[in-house]
Amino acid sequence: MGRHPRGETTGTHSSTPGTYLPAGWSLVLKDSDGNAFTDDVGNPLQVGGSFEAGRPPGHPAGTSMPLAMGINLGPLPLIPGSRYVWELTIDDEGDDLWTAAFNVRPRISPARMAG
């Protein structure tokens, strides 16, 4: 059984816009220049949906409630040695705190692996 590449990302937003109010979210992958990462035909890599956070009994209205979600993605053709950033927006609003940057490891030559 060989190794199979896969991409996973998990986002956490700790202050929802309001409890029991539906909100739309979008997560976009961008390159180090701020351009949307696109597939072979030019479609940006973007996932999204909607959520509604509940409020446990005893918590007053207006209390910030954490909301966590996990997103599984298939293999992504990212460029080795490059830097990317996930950008989250909620109801078309973003925040610098709602981003997650990461680096893709450079390719290792077979000669270095044999080392």
C-alpha cells in the first residue's frame, strides 16, 4: 500500500456573528502574491457553505460562541517550495485573524533521500 497525498484543513472561528442566525462562509486558497489558487481550467479553489451556532442554556444573548469545522480536500497540485494562505470570510467580511498561511515542502531529490 503506497502513500497517497491528501489535503486537510481545519478552521476555527471563535466569535460567531450571532447565535441562531444563519451565516455564510467561504474559504479561498491564495498564493504568496494574493492571487486565488486555480485548477487546470482556471477555477479558483474555494469551498463554502452556511452555519448557525446555537447558544447553550444559561448563556446570555450576545455571548460569543466558538464554532469549529473540519474540511477534507483531495490532493492539491501545490508547487513545492511555495507559500499559500487560506482566507476565511463570513457573510462577505474577512479579518487578518481568519487566515492561515503555510509552506509546501520543497521536493527532495532521490540522491538526498538515499543520503
